[in-house]
Amino acid sequence: MGDEEHGDSLADQAAAWIPPWERHRETSATPVEEAQATTAPSGGEPNPEPPGAVEDGRTLAVPGDPAGAGRESVPDRGRSRQRGPAPPPASVLDDAELHGALEAILLVVDEPVAETTLADVLEQPLERVRATLHAISTDYTTRGHGFELRRAAGGWRLYTRPEYAGYVERFVLDGQTVRLTQAALETLAVVSYKQPVTRSRISAIRGVNCDGVIRTLVSRGLVEECGTEPETGAHLYRTTSLFLEKLGLDSITDLPPLAPFLPDDVEDLADASR
């Protein structure tokens, strides 16, 4: 080999020499190029992603693609929604368990409870709850208990029997009795038979002012406001469920008729007051 050829080979080697700090960069880029070559189709050209590609039921807009503008990127509306598991069916109570559950509830209520409320709480048919309540009431009466299950004010509640009222009053009241005045009883009678009625109408019937008596009855929970009269705007009053409960009535229609308590000359009195 001549000196000229030896010089050319050294120049070629120098030109092909790669510094060590450049060799790592070249090595890391090689797998990426091989991966791109592997994913290319047989024709040698890569398969570009079509604009507006669909992924998992959603239309994806490709950046820079005007054809994809305005496309929805929300889930397919035709896809059915998944529903949660159905609620478990209501358990069917046997007669003894339903009997005991109703007694337990009736022992803690402080006012008559409706049949529909009991049916909803126990998740039992209304007719079955109603029949069981009547059976319990009949059973208490047959056995001669000191209490009874009675329907009052649109619901059911346990009450002491009237024949034992004297013992109960002696235990609870201890000789102290709070009674309504005669004026309060007369006003309450007018409200119960004329409801809804205004204070001015009550005063006209009784012949005296009744504002103070009405306030007393409202504070006792026996009378309540129930709107206003359209013509005058005066407050209307009616009896409450506590009134029905105290009298042992189921509804206001169970009040005794008023005619037997009226004087014989009531028509003459009415004509004279006009």
C-alpha cells in the first residue's frame, strides 16, 4: 500500500468516527425507526389515522382536520343505559309477627295513626293491615282488657276502657282537674256545628264577644285557623283532630244531631233576632 492510499484510508476512518457522547443518541433512535418500519403496511407507506376516527362509540376529531369540526365527542345516544339492581321484594310477615308489630307501634304513638301509614311502615297490603287491626280490637274486647284499640280521628290508637276511667283519673290527675269554662264549651259547640266559621259569626250566635275564648281554645289545640272568608277576609276556624280524639269520634259527621237539644221555640227566637 502506497503512502497516498494509506492517507486516504486514515481520512475515511476519521470521517466515519463517532464521538462517544454521540453514540448513545444514535443507539436510542434506532428502535423507534425499526418500530415505524414494522407498523408500515406491505406497500411501504404508513397507514394514517382517518379523520373522525371512532373509538368506543365516540367520534374523535383529529387536530387540523376541518372535516372533524363540530362532531360530537359524546357517547352514542343509542346505547342502552345500565340499570341498577331491582329492589328486593317486601318481606311477607306471618299473622303473629304482623300482630305483634302493630301492637308495638300502637303502644308508642301519641296520636291516632292512619291505616295507610301502618301499611307503608310495615310494607304490607292495606287490606291485610286493616283486617288485623279489627281482629286485635275484637280480641281485646273479648278478653276484657283494661284498654281497647279504637278508631278515632281517622286513625287507630289504644285507649283505656271507660269503666276504668275513675282509676286512671285518680292516678293521673291526683285530684287536680282542669276543665273548660261554660263560655269555652258554648263556643266550642258553635265551632263544631258551624265550621268553618268566623269569630264575628260565633259572637253573633252567642251574643257576646268571643275573642278571648277563641284564643283559649286555640291554645288548647281544640280549634285552629283554616283560611279566610273570601268576602270579608276574616279568619275561619274549625275543630282539630285532638277535638275528635277527646270526644272519641272518627270524623265530624259522627257528632250527635243538634235538633233534640234545641228549644221548642227556636224558630220564634231566630225570627226575633233578625
